[in-house]
Amino acid sequence: MDPLSEILSLLRPNSYGFRGLDAGGDWALNFPADAGVRCYAIQSGGCWLTVEGETAPVRLADGDFVLLAGGRGYRLHGAADGVPIDAFRFFPSVPAGETAVLNGGGDVAGVGGYFGFEGPHADLLLALLPPVVHIRAEAERAGLRGSIERLMRELRDPQPGGALIAEHLAQALLIEALRLHLADAAHRRVGWLFALADPRIRPVLDALHAEPGRRWTLDALARLAGMSRSSFALRFKDRVGEPVMDYLTRWRMMLAADRLSRGGLSIAQVAPMVGYDSESAFGAAFKRVMGRSPRRHVKATAG
């Protein structure tokens, strides 16, 4: 499985919801910080997005798509001085797949939704994603809008098998948005997602995710990248944001945490799966990365 698929699968998507919005006038919706990923697609008109911790508001125009995965509060608004409404109180009264109208509508129309996750360390995995993914309108990206419209129809008018179709559409929408952002070199930053676009680093990430339990060495990984040891070490840290062996250890511990939380495997069985012959060495690495021992993790996630 490729790195993007693996990380998203460990998140274990378990809920989603999509609704339309038609807003007008000096409107503003406040979204408190919460877990999960939220997304918005602008179908007509435009509005502003202000995210906690970001220096300036982002203008969203017709055809734009945005993902927010940073666990931060944010505001969607038509005017900076609009009196904000709590979005968590405004939207629940509108059935999934239907459109909420604010201030009579007419200025901006779009669709928004959320993805919830149940993975034992979803917060750590979501932290690996960019806090804001802004995909600007282009003709070849119309597939995102089509996916959203299909998902809205499934939610608005459920048919036999519709729940499963809607679930697949929601997950495909998330993956397609991340793919498009990855392909946009103009917005590339530091992190594993952006490193997947580097022709030298991607084969290394693919190999680490394919064989996490292998006894990897810096020399072996440098050969995969077709680079000298020193040049590879510098490039990996520059692209991913941490040394390659630190990345490997963190990924191994996330895999181990997932396998232990699912039950059926002992600590002694999981340790060699992620490259550790010694249970004590595995336990020390697990506690350093995950903040608690494997045994405490098993107890905390049992049942």
C-alpha cells in the first residue's frame, strides 16, 4: 500500500456529513476547533476563510475547494465585520444533503462537509497533513465538484446501498483533493505529503511503508534514492522535515499502536513486525514516540 493510502487507512474514517450553504449580506460562521477534517467547495460567488494561526484571510472563489485538517478554529464570512453565528448550532437543523440559507442567500453558494476518524492516534496522523489545503479552480479539477454533487444526491435521496456508496464517495473525495494539492508545485511545502512529489524521496517513502519491519540503513535508503549518503540525508530532512530514521521510527510506532489497539496480537508479536527483536527496545521506542508504554496503550484502547 502506498504512503498516502496507508496513513488515511490508519485514520479509520467512521463518519461524514455534507450540507449546502447559500449565504448573503454581512454573514459570518464560526467553527470551533475540533477533530477531523472539514472541506468546502464554492459553486458560485465567493467568500473569505480566516483560520486561527494563519496570518491573513484566504479568498475562496467560484470553483475553489479547501480542506482544513489542522484542528484549528476558523471562520467563513462574507464581510470581516459580520456578526458571527456558531456553525455547530446553525447546521444541525438542516438535513444531510440539503442546503442551509443564511440571510436570504444570493451572494455565495457552496457545499461543506466533515470527515470523522476513529484511529487511536488520529490527532497525530492528522498533524501530518497540511492545516489548510487550498485548491483553486481549474477545468481539469472539475471532478471534485462532480464527486461532491454525487455525494449530496446520495445523502439527500437515499437509495438501496446508498450508505456504502456515500462512504466510498466521501473517502475518494478526500484522497482526490490531497492528490491535486500534491500535484500543485506552487504550494509545495515541507512534509511527507509534499515529499511524495520528489522523484528522489518518493521511492524511499514507498519502501519504508512497504517494509516497515526491515532493517533499513541510511546507505540502503540512499541507494534507493540514487544519491550519496550525505546528500540523501540532507534532502530527506529538507523535504520531509525530520531525519529519515526518525520518520521511520515514528511510522513504525503508529503502525504498532494500530495493531495493538485492534486486539488479537501481543506486544511480543507486534515488536518484530515493526523491526524490533527486543521487546524492551520496542517498548522504549513506543513510549518515546507515543507518550505511553505499549501495555498502557493496550489497556487504554481495550474494548
